[in-house]
Amino acid sequence: MATTRPVRGYTATKDQLNARLARIEGQVRGIQRMVDEDRYCIDVLTQISAVQAALDKVALGLLDDHARSCVLGAGSEELQADRTEELMAAVGRLMRRG
């Protein structure tokens, strides 16, 4: 029996999201090479900052998609309130980093 996957807010941009994540993965591998090559600390930190910024951009896009499709499209006010609370908890977790 075939199972169907749920439609998520980011489904329409899944290819773009995967491409961006693949680039980030490449950046992380580049940082690993820099460490293996004993590169200058500040250069490694600069690349780590770039990866964090790229991940933040992905996260913001997912939050936007979630707000538009899962919160606003939730239907009932009660479900919207639950989804809004969930969204704000996710934002809180993202902001507590570091």
C-alpha cells in the first residue's frame, strides 16, 4: 500500500531548499578541509559565520512558509492559535542559539 506524504509549506520550493542545503553542506566540508590544512583561525571563523548566515536564511524561509501555509491556512481560530504558539516556540529556539 502506497503512503502519501503530507504537503508542507515548503513543498513548492523543495528543489530550491535542497539546492541551498547542498551548498551549505559543501561549505561545511570546506571548513573541515580548512581545519585539516591548519588554516588561520580567523579565516575558519569567517567561514563558520557564513554557514550560520546561510542556515539562518533557510530557517527564515521555512518560518515564512510555515506562517503562510500552516498557521494562516490552519482553518479554525483554535488551530491557528496552536500553530502560532508552535511557530513562536520555534522562533524562540532559533534566537537562543550561541
